[in-house]
Amino acid sequence: MALLCCAMLVLLCVFNIASATIEVHMDYGGVPLWINRLLGEPSVISLQGRLDSAWLRANNPQSCPQQCDCPLQWPTALYCDHRGLADTPDHLPDRTQYLFLQGNNISSLSSCFLANVTDLRWLILDHNQLQSDTLGQIGLQNQTELCYLFANHNHLRSVPSALPAGLKQLRLAHNQISSISPGALKNLHNLTLLLLQGNKLRTITEGDFKGLVSLNLLDLSSNLFSAVPRHLSPSVEQLYLSNNTLSALNEDSFVGFFNLKYLRLSNCSLRSGVIHQKVFNFSSLVELDLSYNKLKTVPTVPTTLRYLYLEANEIQEFNVTSFCREVGPLSYSRIKVLRLDGNRMSHHQLPSDWVFCLRVLESIYI
Ligand SMILES: *[C@@H]1O[C@H](CO)[C@@H](O)[C@H](O)[C@H]1NC(C)=O
Ligand SMILES: *[C@@H]1O[C@H](CO)[C@@H](O)[C@H](O)[C@H]1NC(C)=O
Ligand SMILES: *[C@@H]1O[C@H](CO)[C@@H](O)[C@H](O)[C@H]1NC(C)=O
Ligand SMILES: *[C@@H]1O[C@H](CO)[C@@H](O)[C@H](O)[C@H]1NC(C)=O
Ligand SMILES: *[C@@H]1O[C@H](CO)[C@@H](O)[C@H](O)[C@H]1NC(C)=O
Ligand SMILES: *[C@@H]1O[C@H](CO)[C@@H](O)[C@H](O)[C@H]1NC(C)=O
Ligand SMILES: *[C@@H]1O[C@H](CO)[C@@H](O)[C@H](O)[C@H]1NC(C)=O
Ligand SMILES: *[C@@H]1O[C@H](CO)[C@@H](O)[C@H](O)[C@H]1NC(C)=O
């Protein structure tokens, strides 16, 4: 019986963690947050409803703003999330390094709100009503330790200026951003992740991304781009451009991206005629997502590609030369997963020679 109870408890815990993970995923702009416990980084799961505030307050000798919870095990973390706050808490403790303010109703930040805090590392402001200029006015550039700044799902109209140079992640997805303040990003040499999906950007100008020499993941999905933007960072390995209406992919659309591995171009209204035959001819590419477009043929892809997603197109023809320009002992396609479901072809339409080219294929959906 005791054993059974134990098993039930474990099951419950597993279930809790699983549902919590989904919540985390939604809250932070779609890219999960990795926690480094060795560095003392706190849990990102809200304390709301998990722990009794009064108990926390009674058992923690340290000062804690009335509107927040201060857990004993993470003395540097302040959880003030999901409480309908219209304003930031007064008098943040000096010790604050991890500040959770997501899921409130905050539209502006007082300019001295961080005045006594010098060691801030994360500032999480997702799901509020923040207006554009407010982030530029709180002296963020003085927060030299700040590495994560999240303000997804707010009302920002531009990428704020005066950001601190040490930032590693900037998440501004699902705002109304139509411009990037001049020079806003130019000092962010350590930035590795930039989320701007779900905004109103039409173009990137030459200086915008110039300083982003470490950028790895750039999400520009669901914006108003009509062409692959120029002047992106050559260091990018993951480039997401889905849900833009792109008029064409030219020979040089991705020229200069020597590190590009994961490219997402799903739902971009692409037709076969506007895709240049050489546009994907670079050997760093590992995964290419062209699902939900209007392609009639399989585009030419490099032999080094491993994952190709072409579901929900209008493909009627499958020519092996798309994958293999020639077939020989060492000339074959490295494709492992190929999705062709939701097109206008069936299995028996595959040409007889495809197995000689797609030699290491593990899954094909058709
Ligand atoms: C958020 O603030 C606005 C006014 O700024 C108010 O009308 C609204 O009711 C508030 N919403 C919540 C959920 O508190
Ligand atoms: C900063 O600290 C001083 C001295 O403790 C205090 O008077 C002031 O109200 C604090 N300011 C904020 C914004 O917390
Ligand atoms: C930022 O630091 C500078 C110089 O240390 C100081 O003059 C300025 O008042 C600070 N800004 C804010 C908003 O704290
Ligand atoms: C960028 O990262 C490097 C290596 O971690 C660090 O030495 C440097 O101080 C960081 N730059 C800023 C402006 O924080
Ligand atoms: C594309 O837009 C649809 C509808 O707005 C949305 O559900 C989907 O998540 C978006 N996909 C991406 C990759 O942003
Ligand atoms: C494609 O984009 C349109 C509008 O941009 C959106 O309504 C639709 O849900 C998207 N489809 C998918 C599969 O993301
Ligand atoms: C792809 O590029 C290589 C050089 O990087 C070139 O030799 C090859 O002919 C190109 N293939 C196609 C199909 O354009
Ligand atoms: C496949 O494409 C090549 C080159 O474009 C062409 O020569 C060949 O005839 C095509 N094969 C079929 C079966 O259409």
C-alpha cells in the first residue's frame, strides 16, 4: 500500500512537472529557458498557488515587498508575477538578482525603480501592458550584470535603446514593434538569442544588427517582411522567418550565413517559380522547413541536409536531382527525415532510383 502511494506521488510529481514545462514554454516567447542551478539560478515556475505567501513571509527574516514572494532557498529571487499589479513594487531589496514581474498589468516603469539594485541578472516582464519608451528610461544600461531581458506580449512599438552591453538574451516577441531604435543593439556583443516574432517589422537596416557578433538564434517569424531581410548577423545558426509573405528567394538571399543550420520558412506563400535553384546551396544547412507553402516541385537542396519539411504544399513531382546531382559511392543525400504529407502525390509516384540517392533516410511521410 505504502509503495502504491509512493508510486502515485511520483506520478503526480511527473504530471506537475510536465504541465509546468508547457507553461514555461508559453510564457517566455516560445523558446524554453534553461536553468543553471550551479550558478544559483532560481526556478522559473511561479510561486503563486504553490506556496503560502504568509508562511513564506513568517519564515523569511529578509525584507520582502508586500506584492511579492521571497523564497528562502533563492534569496536573490523576487517573485511578483501574476498578481494584476498596475505598478512595480516599491523598494526592491538591494539583493535582487532575479526579478519576476510577468503576467501583471504594468504599463510603465518608474524611472527610479531599479535605483537601489546593482546586481540584476534577469528581468522578466512578459505579459504586461508596457509601452514603448518605458524600458529606455529605467537606466538599464547601468545594470552591467543583466543577461536576460524578457518583455514578450507587451505593447512595445520599437526595440528600446539604452540596453546593457552584457545582455545574452533579449525576448521581445508579440509586441507591435515596427522599428529598431538607431544603435539600440550595437553594443550587444554577447547577445546569443533575439526573439522578435509576432511584431510588425518590414525591414532591417544596415546598422541595426551590426554589433550582434555572437547571435545564434534569431526569430523574425510572423512579421511583415516581403523579402529575406539583408544585414542580418553572419553568426546566426537558427533563422526563423515563417509566417512572412516572401515574394521570392534569390540566389543571394542567404549569402554570407556561413553558420546557418536551421532555417524555417513555413507559411511564407512561396511558389516553386520564385525559388532560385541555388538559394539553399550551402553545406552548413541541417534542417529546412518549407511546409505550408505553394510549392509544386521539390526545391534543390544540398546533399548535407538532414531534415526537410515540405508538408502541406502542392507537390506533384519528385525528381531525385533535387537531392542528388549525381549518385555514386560518396555522392548521396544525407536526408534522414522527409515530410511530403499533405501534397498531391502518393508513394507509388516516387521514381525507382530514389533509394540510391536517399540512402540514409529513416522516415518519409507521404
Ligand atoms: C489593467 O489596468 C487598466 C487600467 O490601466 C484597467 O482598466 C484594467 O481593469 C486592469 N486589468 C486588470 C486585469 O487588472
Ligand atoms: C533606495 O534606498 C534608499 C535608502 O535606503 C531609500 O530611501 C529609497 O527609497 C530607495 N529607493 C527605491 C526606489 O527603492
Ligand atoms: C547610470 O549611471 C550613471 C553613472 O554612474 C549615473 O549618472 C546615472 O544617474 C545612472 N542612471 C540611472 C537611471 O540610474
Ligand atoms: C561578454 O562575455 C565575455 C565572456 O563571458 C565577458 O568576459 C565580457 O565581460 C562580456 N561583456 C560584457 C559587456 O558584459
Ligand atoms: C503562424 O501564424 C499562425 C496564426 O497566427 C500561428 O498560429 C502560428 O503559431 C504561427 N507560426 C509561427 C512559426 O510563428
Ligand atoms: C499562415 O499565415 C496566415 C496569415 O499570415 C495564418 O492565418 C495561418 O494560420 C498560418 N498558417 C499556419 C499553418 O501557420
Ligand atoms: C553549389 O555550390 C558549390 C560550391 O560551393 C558548387 O560547386 C556547386 O556547383 C553548386 N551547386 C549547384 C546546384 O548550384
Ligand atoms: C529530373 O531533372 C533533371 C534535371 O533537371 C532532368 O534532366 C530529368 O529529365 C528530370 N527527370 C524526370 C523524370 O523528370
